[in-house]
Amino acid sequence: MPRLLASLLTLGPGLLLAAPARAAVPLLAHQAPLALNDAAAAWILTSTALVLLMTLPGLALFYGGMVRRKNVISTIAHSTAAFAIVTVLWFAVGYSLSFGAGGAATNGFIGGLQTAFLNGVTPATAHGLAPGLPEFLWIAYQLTFAIITPALIAGAFAERIKFSASILFFFLWHLLVYVPICHQVWGGGWIGALGVLDFAGGAVVHVNAGVAGLVVALVLGPRHGFGRDNMAPHNLAFTAIGAGLLLVGWLGFNAGSAWAADGIAAVAAFNTLLAAAAAAIGWTAVEWIDHRRPTLLGLLSGLVAGLVGITPAAGLVDPRGAFIIGLVSGPACYAGAVWLKRALKYDDTLDAFGLHGVGGIVGALLTGVFATAAINPAGGNASLLNQTIGLLAVIAWSGIGSYLILMVCKFTTGLRVPKDEEIEGLDYTQHGETIHP
């Protein structure tokens, strides 16, 4: 027996070499063999956590502090529900339809279903857009963008929508609005092919969510007592903590969109901080003149306005361009959140359109002005005309799609809670929970 074992051990390597090799699984159209970049993978793992932090708990606290005490739980529930619904949909079909190859039949509007339920994704595959990253990591990183986008819309319908309606809206909106726009801009679709530049989601995330928020606000109508009752934020400390988390997380949002730990990521990180600071100053200056005093909420809103404005341009412009984008975004978003809303008398509860719609539009247009090949080779192809065409396409798709989805919700779950439940507060009437004084 010992001699037999010794013989087998001696022959073992030869037997292994002689064994037939397992056939390689053919790559799908969007895939590439993984050529792992350790530094890039480590940075995108970190960025994935940072962008998720933006929704939970960042946006949840930012929004939760701005509503009245009786609606805090309901507002935080929207961010949590967006995470749960979008994550499952992304696994099932969202990723495949966003970043899969669509084929000639789709005309660049939507991807295919080759990777539905992540079929064909392995630890050895990468997406062709980022061959240095494992495809599973690419999927997780892009998921965090898909999560925060509908969560932003919740700021427009806070304090008056049925929770069941918000669930159905998130479900349909991810599939019918976010996924097609994501593919058209980032996933190989016609808007990206046109040359539209969107470094980290000015159009895909912010304009998309902001326009949807405006449509939601118009369809739902104002809250009871809007313009008459005191609807001041119940806890600006929550909002300040949420804004701080958004600022930190946005470094993963913008610098992570370089898809590598390189010089472009570095300039994107600095541009993000600079634009946020410039916009906070710009917003506060206008507010100080308009209202005779500066507010903490104004500083925080200006900071977010700058973050939104620089998002499409972060890795495409130099710091001087980032400073101007921030300085313009602050007053522009103030005008959208205060003057425009006052003039048109619509109730965008937490200024989803005023901040994200207006800021995203300003940033996307100024990307066409300030993008430069000295920072990123792609910046040499910047075109204000192409940026405008891309924006108009996103606005139309989001606006029409959001309206149709709201009509589905209206005639199925219903949209608004009854008046008496709204007055009592959605925390108790929708969830059976309350925050005690």
C-alpha cells in the first residue's frame, strides 16, 4: 500500500496534466476578461460604500430633518424602500438592461437580458467599460447610483403620498425611466454615442430625478395648509448630519466615477469639494440679500447644489471651471427652490427639482463650456449643442415616463393619503409608528 500511494503521488501531476481542460465559458457581448487592477478595485470597493452611505443614512437624515416631526419615519422609510426595491430589481434585470448589449433592434435605447439574474457573470469577468474591475464590483458600484436616484424623488412627494404608491412608483420608475436613461447615456446607448458628457450622473441621476420630482409635485398638488401653515423643518441637526454624509459620500460618487485610483480621480475629488464650497457661498449670499439673514439650511442647501452642479463635470474640468460651476449652481438652485416655486405655486416638499433638476441642468450645460482635454482626453470632445440635446432627451423621457407611471399608481394604489391622515401625520397613519417629543 505505501508503494501504491507513492506511485500515485509521483504520477499525480502527470495525471492532472493529462486531464481534459474544462471548456472556457464564452464571454457575453459587453464583457471582457478580467485584467485586475488592484488599486482601482480597492478604490471602487471604497467608493461603493461611500455612495451607498449617501442614501443610507445620508439622504434619509437630510430629508428626515427637513420634514415635520409627524412625517420623519415615513420620509426615512422612502430611502430604505428605494434601497430594497432597486437592489432586487438590479439583480433581476436592471443591470442587464442598463449595461448589457442591446443589439441593433433596440436602437441604442435599452440593453438586453443576457445577464438577467446575473447569468454569465463570474469572478473572472469584467465589463468592457472597466476591464480592470471585477464585474461583480462594477455591478455593485453602479447599483448604488440606481438606488439614490429614486430616493431623491421622494423629496418631492414627502408628507402626502401613500406608502403603497411610493413602492409601486419606485418599482416602475426604475425599470421604465432610470434603466433606459442609464443605458442611453452610460451603457452604450445613443446619447453617449452622440458625445454627451456625463462624468458621474448629472443627467442620469440628478436631472432625471429632479424632473420626475417636479412632475410628481404637480400631479400630487400641494400639501394641506401649504403657504398657510408652519411647515418648517423639525430638526436641522439631522439635516446637517445628512448633508455632511452626502458631502463625504459624494467623493465616491464623483472621484469613483474615474473607475481608477488615478489623476482624474484626484482632480474629481478636489473639484467636488471646491464646487460645494463655492455654491454654499453663492446660495448664502443671495439668501442674505433676499431675506436679510443667512440660515444654516441655506448653507446646507447651497453645499448640495454645488455637489449636484459639479457631478457631470467633476473629472472633465479644471479647478477654475469647478469653482465657476459651483458659484453659478448655488444662486441658480436658490432661484429654482425659492423664486420659481413661489412664482408657480407648486409644492416640491424638499426641493428635489430646485436642487437636483436645476443644479443638474446647470452643471450639464457648463460641462460643455468648461470641459478640457488638459484634464481628461474626453473633455476635448465637449459640445454645448450635444449637451443640450442630451438634456432635452433626458427631460422628455423622465417627464413623460414619470407622468405615465403616476397615472398607473393613481388608478391602482391611489396616490395621496386622505386629508385627515395627512393632517395627523404619515408616521402613524401609514406605519403605525411615531417619534415622541
